[in-house]
Amino acid sequence: MKIRIFLAYSLLSIVGGSAYATTYPLPANSGDTVVMQYPDGVALTQAEQDETLLDVARRFLLGQTEVVRINPDMDRWRIKKGEIVRLPNKRILPDTPHKGITLNISEYRMYVYPPDQPGTVMSFAHGIGRQDWKTPLGQTKVARKIKDPSWHPPESIRREHAAMGDPLPVVVPPGPHNPLGAYALYLALPGEYRIHGTDIDKIYGIGMQITHGCVRMYPEDIEKLYNVTPVGTPVYIVKQPIKVGWLDNMLYIEAHPDLEGEEMSQDERYAVALNLIQKANNNELPEFDQKVLNEVLAKLDGEPIAIYERLPPIEETLDLQPAEPLSVQQTPAKPMVPQASASMEQAANQNQRNRQGSAGGYYRGF
């Protein structure tokens, strides 16, 4: 029998070019929900000139917030030519049906399951509603699509702009300064909520809490979404700041900060995380790495991190060949030793007493 050793190593993938692929193959195992672009790697890019993290986000069609969070030690306004910038690589799919469109507003990111490309998922950055103009949650559908839409600002928005000395016309025609951009998907919701493009004046607002409730996308991304999304496509709008998922017998957790105007305590985050871990592991709480969980819930940088490795099915572990010796780059990781805080232990005990509680986190209907 082969002795299984958990190996800790990273392969660095230097990414160049001006477009960041948004289509991921779904995992080979049907129960896995972690997708990645560069297997077993960390995606990096080198600044082509003196620029900002906002420029890097625009070049790779990423949200401003996610690029800033994954590079916490960099000045977002000053990246020197030649500096190495980290890019997101792994993502955990939200806990929704793998069809249609899912908007997880907690991560400013959309997941699209194109009907003509089975076995794949597309992921796009987007902006969401401000604290006082929240994007609604729940299930809806694409009611209609319009290319080169005109914008009829609601009276409430016209009053807001007038108070700021920026009066709006009754109708904004199609063009580069139209806030809806070149494409708009209208949702079957009261209030004219749309998934739409952006004008040239707000291009750097993608990946932020900045709209009047609509979902704003890069011009390239909304065009692609428009072309692959038929009318009637289901749309799930959820708020899942903590996600858990499997990939090749490794359990990952991903955590994002609270939205503006919301505040979750650390104990509440622990409780949500433990519920999701238990739910993902057949309603049994495994002996996961609690020190890593503490770090993930403290950083809130949106990066999926492995916290537990389960034994694969027995047919995968039988191997008559001797295990290959470890190379210099492949060194055994330290064993996962639980290092729970008092609040973690209390939350774990509570979850063991109440395993039938809801683990869905933040998904709800209208």
C-alpha cells in the first residue's frame, strides 16, 4: 500500500498579455467545486510600466477590490515597472445550481454556466449597489436584452444628481458616456434592475460597491455575456462571503470582507465557516487545520486555502509500486495540528450538538 504524504509546494506562473481568461473547466469529480486557471500554481504578472493596481485590474479584467486584497503590501496607486503583482487563480463556486448566472455580491463576481459549453464556467468581475442602493438578493431571470440601450434615469437618481450640481437629462442616448454601456440584460425584477456595461468615466469602478443597485461589467465582459445568454436564463443573486469546496480530496475555504454598512463578528464568521465545513463533509465536522481557518477568517483576502485532506476511495490508495523519493522541491508539510481558539472550540461544540442547523450561509429568496 502506498503511503500518502501531503506535499506543500507552489509553482509560479508568470502571466503576460492584456486579457485574463475567464473560462474555467469544471472539476473532473462531480462533487468538486474549486476551479483554477493554473493547476498547482500561483499566478503572477510583471508591471509593464509605472502604473497602479487599478491598471493591472483593468488589463486582466479583474475587480479592483480583489486585486487590492490579494496584494495587501502594495501601494494601489504606485506600482513600479518590473514589480511582480499577484493575480487570483483558484475560485470556489458559490453554493447555487450550476446553471444560468450566479452573482455573488460578496466577492463582486459573477459565475456563468453557458448552455452551449457544457463542462465549463465563466467568471466575470462586476460592480454592485451602494450601501444606500443595494442590489437585491434572490432568484430571477433575464427578461430581455438590449444592444445600445438608452438610459432613462429614475426621478430619484435625477434628484440626487441635481443636489450635487450634476443635473441629468431625461434620456441619456447610446454612446461612450451612457452609464449602461453598449449592452444591457434586464432582470425580471421591479425597479429596472439590469446587468449592463459601463461608460468610459466609470471603467475603474468594476469590482466595487458603487452602483444604484444594478450590476456593472467591463465592456468586453458584458459583450461576451450578452452573446452567450438567452432570454429566460435563470439568475441567482446571493451573498456568500464564506465559501467551502472540494478539489481532489482537499477541502478549501474562501472568505471575503463584509460589504459596506454590514458587520459580522469573528465568532459569527467561525460559526458560519464551521457549518459550511460540516455540510461539505457529509454533516460530520472533520479534524481540519484550525490555525489555517483562523488565518483565513482574519485575512479575508478571497483566496481559497486548503484546510483538510481526506483519504481517497480505497481503490485509489492501492498501489504496488514503491513511492517515488521526494525531490528537493517536494518536502513534507508539517502535520495539521488543531490549534483552536476558545471561541473556535465553543463554536465547534455547539455545531456538534446541533448538526441539523442551516449551513447555507447567506442565500435567500426575495
